[in-house]
Amino acid sequence: RGERYALDPWRYAKMSGRDAPPGCKVYIGGLGRDTTKADLEHFFRDTGKIVSVWVARNPPGFGFVTFEDPYDAKDACRALDRKDLDGHQVSVQISH
């Protein structure tokens, strides 16, 4: 379950203890309130080996997918940025 943070998702990604190797973590913004971890796993299923998925709950609307390989993360961004997920156009970008 997501936790409440009074900061933006990019900053949370940097502060979290679950730091991934550079270029492997992808930020997904614009998620619907009901988007689940399973939804993201399905959305990214053809883009490479996924190591972890996290979806914010409070506040909702964003999540992170961590790939094993940074090239897969980059390919996922190219393939899925601005695509529709559950009726919402999502932003898919490498997390900094």
C-alpha cells in the first residue's frame, strides 16, 4: 500500500530506501484512482523483466516500475508514454 507524502512523486523516488540502479526505475503519472499493481504489471508486460511495481494510494495517481535492465526501462518509456491505461493517458518517464 502507498503511504502519504507531502512532496512530489519525483522527490519521493529519490528519498525512498528502494533505490534502483541508475536508469532502471520508471515513473508513471496520470494513473486512475483504481489502477492496481496488477494493472501496471500487465501494461508493462512486453517491455522487459520487471523487478518491482509500486502504486501510490494516498495520494493516488502515480507509481513506479523498476526494470532489471536500463535499456528495457528506456524502451518502455518510448513505447508507452502518452498511451491509454484504464481510460487515462499516462506519462511514462525515467525516474531521476
